[in-house]
Amino acid sequence: MASTVDDIPQKIRACTVSRDVQNFDLLIEDMEAVFQEDWGDLSFTEATAFLRDDSSSDLEMLAIALDDEDEGSMPVIRGIIEKAAERSIHVLLIAEALSPIVLHQLLRAGADDFVPYPLPEKALEDAINRLSQAEGATGMIQKGVTAPSGKNGSVFAVHSLAGGAGGTNFAVNLAWELSGLGAEHGHTVCILDFDFQSGSVSTYLDIARTEKVYELLSQTSTMDSDAFFAATQKFQDRLQVLTAPFDMLPLDLLSPDEIERVISMARDQFDFVIIDMPRTIVHWTETALEMSDLYFAMLELDLRSAQNTLRMIRALKADNIGMEKHRFVLNRAPRFTDLGGKARAKRMAESLGISIALQIPDGGSQVRDSNDHGLPLAEYAPKNPVTKEMHKFAAALYETSQASRIAAE
């Protein structure tokens, strides 16, 4: 191992960059295991100078080791990452106790990947394998990308137009009903929670959020099916779930291209993909809409839902985006005997120029209790009117999807 720029061998393949590499003794061991003597160690200042020198042209990778004490040096570290990116040098972040926001900023600056410290067994080697798939990473261990399954599943997005309109509840129970309908035919279902700040799919299914979700979302460019399935969890052996990240993160954490990669991966591996969208419109909302077969907009029979629906319609028209995929779902709809309520629902739809595709009745406290217990409504309250309506709607949706797929073939 080399400790200064002057000590670096002529043909160096990788360098660690840190405030003090002795604070990362496990990294030293792993670097020696992977690169033997063909690596060096640099401080932040030395790395900045080294990257300006032509002798860095043979460098394959920088392993930048950081902890929470380095957050004050972010401008220098971002400069190192940007310079390495200019020279097509891969950057791997070794992060201990760094906030997700800082990691997000460094990945945006050009870092290729990150692994947590202390390093899990073979984590560094696995990360290098992923980086080796990129052009220019010669001499590193090669790893093949898992072959796609080619399922080309149906994608249904769910978007609440007002707080408490029941979007997550609809998404979870629709996914559960579809998983039951498709089980005997070997059809699989996945639900993606894209509300990175307040997503509740994990709560409604009693599934723990894990750091693996953020790791997946931070490295979609090298994502394969193995990484995708490692970040998801299975609910009762029927439903695969990608929860929201462990920490509350910005909704612009992912770019439209990254969202497209995640949806494409899920669509390729599953027959049905349900996306629980954030209530806020973000720059990748259009991407999710374009990739969806149907886009369910949840609303209630109140003024705020009507106003937000009108705003959404205006926004779509302003961007010349069609409404063909939208299906409006009225939650807590009037009962069959509530003629006044049904008349109000009809007038609201007519005034907005929309058609209500589904009216879900009020399920009462059992809906809230099923969510608090982490169970789909069909498991907690099979006789609830919402359960019956969701099963009937999911069955019709399943049959229509299968018929469309057969016709396409």
C-alpha cells in the first residue's frame, strides 16, 4: 500500500481516499485482497492533486471512505468525484454514519455506487463486480447480468388526489386480490411504494423498511434482478413488495430515467405491477404515467378532491398529455340507498368532465383496523363491503388484462 502521491506505484489500479484510512481497517484488508499491491491511499488534498496529473490515467477506481465527521468537507469531496468522472474513473463510496441526503448528493455528483461501513463480507468485491460492467473498468472481476424473464407484466399506478383519499389502501388491496387470482396460474404480483417520504405500504402489510431499498434506488444503472429481489420482501408467499426507503428522502431522489429502470425491472419479472404514487406531482410522474397500462386517480365526494382533480386535468392538458389511461375511483362512495349522495357524485363527475370507473363503499372502522394490523382487508374482514367490491373489480381487471395479453400474442 502507498501512503502518498510520491509513493504510488507506476501502474496503480485503485486508490482509497479518506481523512485517515486507519479509521477504515476493514477497507484496507479488502483492498489488499482484491488489488494485492496495485493500490494506494490518498488524503482529500492529495487526491485532488493526483487527479490533475497524467499519472492517474491508469486508475480504475477510487474508494472514497467517509464518516459523519467528513460532512464539512463535501465541496472538496464533490470536486474529487467530478474530476474522477471526467477521467472515466469509477468512484465507490464507503459510508459510515453518513446521512442519506449527503449520500444522495454525492451520487448525483457522479459516484457510481456505495457500500456501508463496516463492510459486510465480500461487499467490496461485489461492488467492484458491478462497476466492472461499465466501459473502461478493465482488469476487474467480471459479472454477468441476470437474464430478464420477459414477462412484460401489466402496470397499474395509483395516485391519491387528496390526502386520505385511500390510494395506498386501494393499491395494497388491489395487489393482494390480483395475487390471489393469479396464484393458480402461476402469475406473480409486485407492489412498488414510490412515496419516498411518507409511503405506508410497509405499515399496511406489516413489513419492515430496510436500507437495501435505498441501496437499490441509488444504483439503478447497475441494477439486475438479483439486486432487485434482494431489496424486495415477500408478503405471505404471494406478494412481492418494494417498500419506501427507511429514511424520509426527497421525492426527486430518482430521475425519470431511474424510475423507468425500476418499473421496467419489475414489469419484466412480474405479471402485475402496482405502483403506489406520491400525492405530490414530481418530475417523474409523467414517466410512471407513460409506463402504466392504467392510472387510477383516487378522489372523494368533497370540494378538495374536485378542485385537485380539476388542477390535475389542467396540468395534463397544458403539457399535451392525454387522459386515456386515467380511471377515476371514488372512495367512500354513497350507499345504494343514498339517492342524494349518488346525485351529488353524478353532478361532480359531470362538472369535471370525467367518468367514475369505480365507486368503493365506506368500509367503516374495519378498513382502518386492517391497516393497523398489517393485513389486507380480505384477510382481516372478508365480509366487509370494500372487500367484496375490491375482489369484484380485481377479477374484472385480471380478466381484461389476460384477454389483452392473449390478443397481443
